Amino acid sequence: MPRYTAPAKDMQFILQEVLSASTSDVPGYDEMDADTTAAIIEEAGKLASEVLQPLNEIGDTVGCTLENGVVRTPEGFKDAFEQLKEGGWTGLDCDPEYGGQGMPYLMGTAVGEAFVSANMAFNMYQGLTHGAYSAIHVHGTEQQKQTYLPKLVSCDWTGTMNLTEPHAGTDLGMMRTKAEPQEDGTYAITGQKIFISAGEHDLADNIIHLVLAKIPGGPEGVKGISLFIVPKFIVNEDGSLGARNGVSVGKIEEKMGIHGNSTCVMNYDGATGYLLGDANKGMRAMFTMMNEARLGVGLQGYAQAEVAYQNALDYAQDRLQGRDITGVKNPDGPADPIIVHPDVRRNLLDQKSFTEGSRAFTYWCAHLIDRSHRLDDAEAEGIVSLMIPVLKGFCTDKGFESTINAQQVYGGHGYIEEWGMSQFARDARIAMIYEGANGVQALDLVGRKLSQDGGKHVMAFFEMIKTYCKEHSEDSAMAEFVEPLKSASKDLQAAAQYFMMNGMKNPNNALAGSYDFMHLMGHVCLALMWARMAKTAQDALASGASDTSFYETKLATARYYMARQLPATKMHLARIESGADPVMTLEAANF
Amino acid sequence: MPRYTAPAKDMQFILQEVLSASTSDVPGYDEMDADTTAAIIEEAGKLASEVLQPLNEIGDTVGCTLENGVVRTPEGFKDAFEQLKEGGWTGLDCDPEYGGQGMPYLMGTAVGEAFVSANMAFNMYQGLTHGAYSAIHVHGTEQQKQTYLPKLVSCDWTGTMNLTEPHAGTDLGMMRTKAEPQEDGTYAITGQKIFISAGEHDLADNIIHLVLAKIPGGPEGVKGISLFIVPKFIVNEDGSLGARNGVSVGKIEEKMGIHGNSTCVMNYDGATGYLLGDANKGMRAMFTMMNEARLGVGLQGYAQAEVAYQNALDYAQDRLQGRDITGVKNPDGPADPIIVHPDVRRNLLDQKSFTEGSRAFTYWCAHLIDRSHRLDDAEAEGIVSLMIPVLKGFCTDKGFESTINAQQVYGGHGYIEEWGMSQFARDARIAMIYEGANGVQALDLVGRKLSQDGGKHVMAFFEMIKTYCKEHSEDSAMAEFVEPLKSASKDLQAAAQYFMMNGMKNPNNALAGSYDFMHLMGHVCLALMWARMAKTAQDALASGASDTSFYETKLATARYYMARQLPATKMHLARIESGADPVMTLEAANF
């Protein structure tokens, strides 16, 4: 059976040494002193290893069941959810005014990583609730906030997000769910929504559905979409639960993975809904939550890779098979552990350098979100809006690939369900799809974010890298990290340049390269992170840090990333520079 | 529900136009005239689409069950297996002396592709039987051949391959199953084998297990391994079935996929075994079958990608979502089909150019095996022994990746089991693992095949590409294909050169790059195939072939491969040239 241990030291390294959280100027970061973050990570890690991880297997094998309209989560989920609530984890980074603990989003992100690694399907119940909390917190009326937020912060009630319909996924403008205005100011919501995670379950007394729908007579397409609060039970004025609302679960889907989370078809039959935010501005309301939601999914990508890596590493250190070609390492045993074999190491280091790089990337983006929210830092907001599609697309694609690689370390045992590696792979697969499939992330990046505000944000990012390289240009010990970063960033700039020169006359010259651009940029971001981590490690070693092997391992892993991962940028650039023709020439009928 | 249609025209294109089978000098190829191969493919395709494919879903959802020592295959499997037998498909390329039809292996490979695409788990029952047939055909005594071959050719009995033990997978030298010589010349086989595909089932009257075991007192390690025939029921002298042998199924494994095939733990408890081939030469006997077995698994890689592609293409042409950015394509509908979007096309063309290239590569290797067997062509045998690890490793890695990409086209629906794309992905995953995990293929390629016979075979391969490029150097219409091939093959030669220069002083300089070398070489092989296919298409167009769109599509797909896939070679070379250090520096304890 697989195990999970929160990588507390690596997490602290990013929080305290790379991002210097405790000395940051962001309001609230003064609470993130090293002792506090260490204690929080330790407690979260304990809950993750001891409570959530042991339920991961039953979540997969038993999953959720629907009987007579009632969805049951697997045995043990309810108890674990209570422990999560009692520990105050559900409101860690929520507004104290509504019962939250007010910690920075960065702290919530680190804790979230441990929970997702331990049990991704389970953690979605609170993750979606957090999303509903954010939407109501930003767009709700005072009364709506008072009514819903305390219960969402505590997870006494959970939340959902209802966007997709059978014929309307990426193209939400085609949605048909309608919201008829009623005399009392409410709306009657009618329609069918699909793929609703945590749409129905037995973990909470009430479920607060956020539903996109069209008010008849409104504008066509996405400009006529509004957002509604549709509680499973109507909330009385005194806060008690009233009548059952006209929303019901149609079925739960049989999925490839995340069986512990109920993915529901939800039927709305004249259900009472309350407008959230302005009429016809539903998409805008959704967008304000999108950065956090997509960061959360990108995190799922590397968090699954992390737990898969931990177990693959255990296996590689235990499994005896063959001998080190350069000399026996385990003379008393019948064979050497397979970690002696170069290709097993190559595989493990691909995983390790990816997950650690992605952790730094994700925490950095969470930090930028804090800057944007708590300091009104417009530059941080601009950069993070550019990074989010990269984080979501790159970290979930590579996270899945990394999880598959971890499974591969097990040989035949990796394919057998009881070893747990298959579940990691099947669970990780969804992150490439939901919250905007990765092709849509690439489109968002190249079709929208690159040119946003006149291209200001991508210019700022290039400038950031240039400045970083310049600052370290005299530091000969850093050359082995700075030079590859510089070279990779030149590839990225050349790609952006190609889009600028050729996208005007034919936008397909840019769009045909969008996916490659997303990956190219992902590599540059991780290279920047590895350069920063390497510098931090060098400084620590220079100042006589006691744990030399920790920092030397960081340097070795940084070198691996530069030597073995970063060469991908030239391949992506070559693909991009081949332009639209190879992709667009063939008639659809001739595929 | 997914569908499958055998790509008859593409198959014929390779057989008749690219490989010119009907005019080949290989004995038996005279039976492969265009009409005959077309008729065979049509009939096989019909069986695949109408009988095997409709059983693919139940194979997955119901799978095999074990009760009281009896394994039941899913409903419908037995009938389908009878149809396969009645049609003579199981003995298509088997020796006529034992009831086979004597067709070339190439023909069997094309037919096998259709069956594997339609139902991979089902086809394994006959695939393993074919392996047992080959082993006994090559190594059996006359009496063994007479006893077993006719029944294996007809699939009245099926076969299995028993190698792995719980503690001995790749490292077979550690196996413990023992074979005690008995006074009557038989052996008593005792031990446990795991991961035995088709180890027990209800499709045949008898199951002929080929079992690797050690005769006590023999040499240590792999040099003391012998191969035994262990029938489930002892065969009487008159050919009738006698006593139940001491072999039983311990359990069937819960796997990620291929649920329609029973993967068994087999317990041997003093079972009667008959030595096959020479004592202590079991590994050599296994090796003679390895080329075909590994080709068969490589084929599974692209055959799953093929069926996944067919369905992804249907979906992309049907699903309406968004609009073509350069102008509406479906003005009467609410949106355009998603195949208008550049990134969806990029995804589909990655799949299409891979599967068609791999088909050509696989058929070419099958043709080389025919040359080696039917013409005793030593050069063909040398080349194919070099190609096999590439075919197995590259086509299964890329085949899985391609299947995942096909699943991605479906968005959220791809994750829901009822759409069938998840099964393709889960089934395809095994091909990267069994029959030698892909890391072992890379080791075989770089540690063994490159230097085999003084490096003669890899030199011959380089010479083949050089000659090809030279032959077409004056042909300006071919330049767009020959130039990228030449450049990619230079990368491959540079990588081989790097291994030669640096592998002597430290073998890890080669082994740390083995996986990248396997992929680099895979790309060069597919580029060679695409160049050959492009030339064939150009010739057909020049000679006034009527189906211009078929040949123009081949040219467009060849261009895509050169522009969008081949740039990977430089990335692999850069990774290789970083040598052993990035991979070997870190102490195992510090991972």
C-alpha cells in the first residue's frame, strides 16, 4: 500500500528561503514566521498521512454510490471531513470576519498540496467549497455573505460550480439553462448541468450550488450569462434550513479516476436561485475566481506526481534486481536495488526535478496572488494572470507524465491496482482536462494573455528574467544555471517574436504553436525557479548551513533540470516556427 | 460507444506500394498479390469491427472472474473465439505441416493489427498461443511438435509464457522455480509464477504453459535456466486429454486495464514438465521468440493509438464548439466542429503522423523477419534485431501518449468510462511495461544491440539511410523529406559517436542516455518511413493515380512529421551529450 509524507523541509525551503515569506512586505505575512509555517506544515502533514492518505484506496475502489437520490461517499470520508473541519483547515486562508483564520493564500496553498497528495478526490469537497466561498466573498451582497460564508468557511455546507452542459463545455455561450425572474426577486432555474464535482454527497447539511444560467431576453452568447446561488435546501431568515429546492442529482458518472469524488449530472427544475453579482455579468464573476481555481488544478498535477514519486523512490531503493554495471553495491544481497541503474535514476530525476520545480513555481504564483490581493500590486496581478495558464497546463501535463514515469519504476507491479500507482495515474489524468482543458489554457495564453494590456505582462516577465540574469552575470558559481536559463528564455522570446511577426497576417500562425508555447514557457518558468533555488542553496552553503546534503541535493537537481529538461525549449521553438501550414493544410475530410 | 474500422487502404498502401510485397523475392510472398491481401484485410476487418470490437467494452467492465479455481471470460468471448478459429485466423502464418495457412509473417502482422485495435485483451489469448507455437516449432522434438502444434495452430489449446516470479522480473537469474528430473525423463516443476497472461480461462480445452525453471545443480543465474512444456491436462499418447496436471491458478490480478485477459498467479506443485530444447539453454530458447513477441507489443502501442485516433477524429468532426477564428465554417449550426481549431488539429496530426509512421515501421520489421526466416538473410536479421527494442519501446511510449492525446480531444467526456477513451488509455498503458519494460528495451538497444557483431548492424542501418538520402539527392521534390531525415540521422550518429567515445571509460555515459537514444532512433526510423511513403505517394501522383486526395494526404502528413515531430531528435541528443554526471552524481540516499 502506498504511503505519503509531506515534504516539509522542501516546502519550508520555498516558503522561508526562496520566497522569504516571513520578511515579506505583504500584509499578513508577518504571521508566516518560520516556526509557525513549520508547525502548520507539520500538523497538516500529519492529517494528510494519517487520516487522508489511508482513505485514498477505498475512495478509489468503493467510490461514491447513488441510491434513491442519495449519494454516499466511501466509508471513513465523513469522519475525516469532520477532522478537517475541527482542525480549522477549511477556513485557513478565509476572511476572519466569517470565521476564517486569515492566513495568506500562500499558506493555504502549501497545506493544500499535502492534502491533495494524500487524497486528491477527498480534498475536492473542500476545494470546491473554497471556490464558492471566494465567489460569494467577492460578488455577494452583505446579506448573501452573512447567510452563506460562515457555513462555507466551516464546511458545514459545501459548494459546487455548475458550468458545463452536455452541448456546452468550452463554448459556454451555447448554454441553455435558463433563469426566469420571479416576482419576489428570485429566479427559477431550469436546465441540466453535467460534470458537477461534489454535486451531491453526504458530508454536509447543505450544498450551495453556483450555477451559470441565462435570463431570457438577455444578450446572446457569453454576454448573456448570469451567476446564481442555488442552495440544495433554502436557507430561512434565521439561518435554519427550510424547504428542499428543485435541484436533484440525475446520475453519478463512472470515471477513469477520482472515484472518491461524486461527479454528478444535476437537474434544475424551477429551482430557486439568487442572483450573485450583476445580471449578465456571470462570466466576469467566474473569471475572478479562475486564477485560484486553475492554480489549484496545476497544483493537483504536481501533487500527484509528488506522492507517486515518493512511492517510486521507495520501490527503487527496495527492489533488488540486477547489478550496478560499475561495481556491486549490495554484495550481501542477491542483487542491487534498482536505483543503481542509470535509467531508473534518469526516470526518478525527471520526476524529482519536475515536482520540486513546480512546487516553487506554484508557491511563487500563490505569493503573487497574495501581493495582488493584499497589496493591490498591479504588476504582480499582471504576471500571475500570464502565468496561470502555464501553471495549469504545464504542471498537469508534466504531472501526469511524471506519475506515469513513477508507475513505470514498478514494472509489472505498477499495472496492478493494489500497488496504488495506477490510481495516482488515473486520478492525475483529470487535471489535464477540467477547469479548462489544456488546449484551452494554451489558447488563453497565446490568444489572450500575451497581448493583454498591450503585451505589458509578458514584457515584464522577460524583463524579470533579463534582470535576474544580469544580476548574477558576475557570479561565476551561478553561470551553470544562469546560462541555460538565458538560452531558454531567448527561445521563448523568439517564439513570442514569431507570433508577433506572423500572427497578424494569419492568427493560425500563432494558434498552431500555442500548445508548444505553453510548454516552452513552462520550462522557462521552472528554469527560473531552479536558478533561484540553486542560488539560495549556494548562499546557505556559503553561510555554513549545517544540512549540507540538503543544499547539495538542490544543486544537483538544479543541474539535472538544466541539462536534461531544458533542451526541450529548442524543440518547442522549432515546432512553433514551422507555423500554421503543417497544421492547417489538410482538409478536415481528409484526416 | 466507440467504433473501429480497419484502415484497409492504409494497410494496403504499405503492403503493396511501399513494401511491394507481391513482387518481393521472399518465398511465399507470391501469395500476397494485391487482390489477396485486400480480401484478407477486408475479412479480418469485418471480424474486427463486427465481432471483436463490440466485445471490447464488456471485456473491460465485466472482465475475467475466478471462482473455485475456474476463470470465466466475459460473455461473448467464447463465441468470438470460435469464430476466430473457424475462420482459420489463428493459424494464418503458421506452418502448413501442422494445419497452418503458411502465409508470411507480414500478412499475420497486418491482420493482427486489426484484431488488436478492435480488442487488445481478447487478442492476447491467441497472441500468446502463437508465441508458444513458435517456441515449440523451433525448439521442440518431432514428437512434441506432433503433440502440441496442430492444437496450438487451431487454438483448440492455448499457450502461455511463464517467466516472472514475485522477486524476479527483469533479473530472471534470481528465479526459484525448480524442475526436478524424474525417472521417466520428465521433470517435476515447483514454484510460483506471476503476471501470467491467459494463465487460466474457459476458451480452450487445454492450456500449454511454457515455464522457465532451474534444474537443481545447474549453473548459477540465467545460465541455469531451462524451458519446459507444462500442459494443464497431460496429453495421452493418442492425443486425448489425460490427468489434470499439478498447476493451478492462485488468483487473478486486478489491473489498470486489459481486464478481458486473465492475468494469473500460477502455482506449480510438482507439475509434470517436458524439457523444451536443451537443458540450461532456456533463455536462448526464449530469445528466439523475442523479436516476434516484442514486435507484437510494439504493434499494440500504435494499434491502440489507431482506434483511439479514429474515435477522436469522429468526435472532432461532430462536436460543435466555438468558431473558426479565420471565418465561420458551419454557418447553419450553433458552432463549428472543433476540428477547425488549430490546436485540435495539432493534436490529431500528432496522432495520425505517429500511427501511420509506426504502421510502416512495424510492417517493415515484419518483412525483415520474413526475409530472415524465409531467405536466411543475415543482414535483415541483424537490422531487425537492432530495430526490435526501438519498435517496442518507442511505439508503446508514443502509442500511449497518442492515446492520451486522443482522450484529450473529448474534453470531460474523455474521462467518463462510457465513452471508451479511458479504456483505450488504460489498455495501452501495459504495452510500455510487459515483454521487457521500456527501460529494459533501451538497455538492450544501447548495452547490447549497438555493439552486437562489432557494431555491424547499426553501421548497416546508417549506411541504409545514407544510401537512401544519396539516391534521392537529385530529386528536388524529395528534398523537403530527405533533408530533415538526413539531419535527424546525423543527430543519431552523433549520439552513437558520443557513446563510443565516452562509454568505454564509463559505461554510464552511455546507459544514462539509453532511453533518449531509443526515442531518437525511433524518430529517425519513422522519418525514414515517412520519406519512403512520401516518395511512393509522389510516384503514384506522377503516374496519374486516380485517388489524388489519398496521396496528397500522405504528403501532408509526411510534412507534418518532419516539421513537428522530428525536432525532438536535437532534444534527445542534448540530453544524451550531458552524459552520466547529471544522472549519477546524487547519492541514492539523497533522492
